[in-house]
Amino acid sequence: MHAPPTKMAATTVNRDESDYDSSSSSITVPDSSRSFMSNLSFGSRRSSVSVCSSSAETSLYNSQKPHKANQAAWEAMKLLRRAQGRVGLDHFRLLRRLGSGDIGNVYLCQIRNPVVGLPQCFYAMKVVDREALAIRKKLHRADMEKEILTMLDHPFVPTLYAEFEASHYSCLVMEYCPGGDLYAARQRQPGKRFSISSAKFYAAETLLALEYLHMMGIVYRDLKPENVLVREDGHIMLSDFDLSLKCDVVPKLLKPKLNLEAIDKYEKYCSIPSCATPMQPVLSCFSASTRKKKVTITTITEQVEGTQEVDPELVAEPINARSKSFVGTHEYLAPEVISGQGHGSAVDWWTLGVFLYEMIYGTTPFKGENNEKTLINILKKPLSMPRMGVSSSKEFEEMVKVQDLISRLLVKNPKKRMGSLKGSVEIKRHEFFKGVNWALIRSIKPPEVPNDLYVCKIRSKGYNNLPKLSKKEREAPYQIPHHFDYF
């Protein structure tokens, strides 16, 4: 059981048959041959399932990461590569295991001989046994994750500092998040659920991460609190991309023309006129320096009555992406994934709805007695919202807004689901996100920042006081520990 049962009452969102696509009416229940993947992040208690296969060619490691270029961890890795000519397993000290999962283990590590003048930094190293994965026919998942990580450069997704092979092991060195994951953070909250303001903050940053991934032609497919890590500064980072789908995306520039009535309606869902204007760091992902493939931007003018124009909107949603793979976490699976009729980027907006629901109510909306019942509930059960007490009229208004957003995201017909056509643009307009300054969201103080005393303990008592290596130990070739054989 992931969370204690919550009393269901009051608000019920009923959908008639027309709300659900007829092509997705059949149910496919996973059999015992399908594998269940436990999450690699801290405190994972739910498993992801995958029965897909896709080929991918690993792209070359891109050393240009503008978002991390001025940080000590990135500078230390760059200097190490420059001094040694390469980065390998022998350059790191593995301190402890952070987590384990279906395709590998994650270890906390440090550079063995840190660069003079730079602080000692912590990294997370994901170690994958390629031989074992090849036998289990899951090697494509590790290759896909590495290929995707080499593409990414965004504040809310992982930074790949280095990747290398050691014997039959593949190692990915990434950013370490000392704050754990949002599932563990939710367990620490009163009633094991976040306040509406906290849920709004985490949902907004997660939405920006998904927006960036979709612009890069990546459908995430495994959003859940266990996969949303908390950095040292309290902001989030998505993790685990081995179930992601890589596809093509064609950016479009929408130029709507609105009359005064439409403008009033527009402002109702938009906190500031520039909220739909894409952020410059996101636009940089289409520059020639980071993507070899030429990208064509199509400009479309929406014909609406009136002559007054609003700011153009950049839409880069991979709406034509299609896959029939059965992947994800049972409680978060979208109806079209379960039915096996084919799914696309709209699955990420369904999982965003489940994610927001869990943060607010402390449980997922369609959880059943077992996995099979959960899948049936997702396909057939109407959405309902548990009754919750509110302390003020403002909190009541916020609750109404978040319930409306959740109900629009958890539409069983993917064609009618919010975000299915314009992606994050229409979701960011929703009344629930009114007042969010999207361009400056990293300047907002997070609801929780990892305890300074805890971080200091990690930095001082935890690992910096480990015995120093002797000259003989430093010069000796590094041996892969026997506990790497975790399969």
C-alpha cells in the first residue's frame, strides 16, 4: 500500500460516454510476465512497469551546459577532464548507495583527488550492468536514458556531468539532490499531504520541466512524486528517463487575434500578458549549437473576431508521437496506455493531474485493492474529490481552482484532455496558476529547503572526515566493488 485510504466524498466529476474515446474502451491487464521496476530515487515504494522496446543510438556527450557552467561541480569535472584527458571510475570515491532499481544502482560519490581551489562536490553516479541488462532484454532502456541525458540542459532536469564505461558497467555521473523526493517529503507533511500553495509551486516547476522535455521531443511517461527530487536549494529536478519516448516535434508560433470579450476571457486565465511568451533559456534548445537537425518554426494565425492582438505563443508539443508500449506506474497510467490503442504526449498531462491530486489529497485518484483493480478504475471509474476542510474563503477558492484543473487533466479521452493540443501553454493559463511568474520562478523561495544542519552534517561529519587515502592507495588501480553485482 502506498498511502492510507482516504475517505471519498462530496465532489464527483462525472464523464459521459462521449468523453471517452471509443478506440480506448477495451482493457488490457498486464500479465505476470511483465516486469515491475522499482524507482531509483529515495524512498520509492511504487513500481513502474515496462513491456516496451525501442532502439536508440547514444549521442556524443555535450560538454556545453550553460545552466551549470559557473558551478563548482561542473568546473571540477571540466578541469578533471582537461588534466586527465578523460573521466573514469578510478577518479571517484563511492561513498554509499542512494537507491536501487530495475536497471541499476545509484551511488553518492566524490572526486578522489579534488581540484585545489574548488570545494569538494557530491555527485550521484548511476551504475548499470550492461551484460545483465542484455540478458534481460532491457539494455535499450539504459541506452535511451543516456541518449536523453546528453540532450538536456534545463534547471529542472538532471545535469549529466560525465558518462563512461568500466568493464561491463555503464556509469552516469549526475547532480546529487540532498533533499530526497517529493513522496518522502509528502510523508512528512501534516496529514501526509501538501498545502495548496506548496502543491502549486511543485506542480508549476514540474510543468516547466515537462514543457521543456516536450519541446525537445521527449515524452516523459513516468511522472510521480518518487521521480521528482529536491535540490539543495529546494527547487525540483525530474529523474529517471529510461521509460521516456523520443520523438520528433515541430514548433509552432500561434498569433491569436481577440476582440474585447475574448481579451477579458483570456485575462481570466492569464496572470500577466507575457505569461505565454517562451523563456529565452528554453528557446536556446533549438539553436544550431545544441541540435544538428534543422528545426522549422511554423507561424499560425488563429482567426478570432476582433482586431486587437495578444502576444504570440510558442507551441512545441509532440502531438503526433505514438507508442503502444505498456510503460509507467500503475496508479499513474493513462487510460490510453492501459487500453493499448496507442498513446502520445497527452499521457504526461494525465500523470500531471494524478501528481497534483496526490500532493493535495495524499493518495492517487484511482487506487484499487490491487494493480488489476487500479487499472479497471482508471478506465471506468469517474473522478471524485475527497472532502477537505478549509480555513478561509481564499483557501476555498484555491481548492475550487485546483479541483477544476485536476478534472481537466484527468479526462479519459486524450483528445479532450487539457494540454493535448497546445501542451503547457493552455495549462499555464489556468486560473490555478494565476500569479505565477513563470520566467522568474527560480527566484521564488521554495516551500521547503533541505535543512541547513542536515546539509552541513553531510558535508562535514558524513563524508569529508573519511580517512584520507595513502599515496599507495591513490596510485593503485581502482577495483570495482563486489557489491556492484546486485542482480
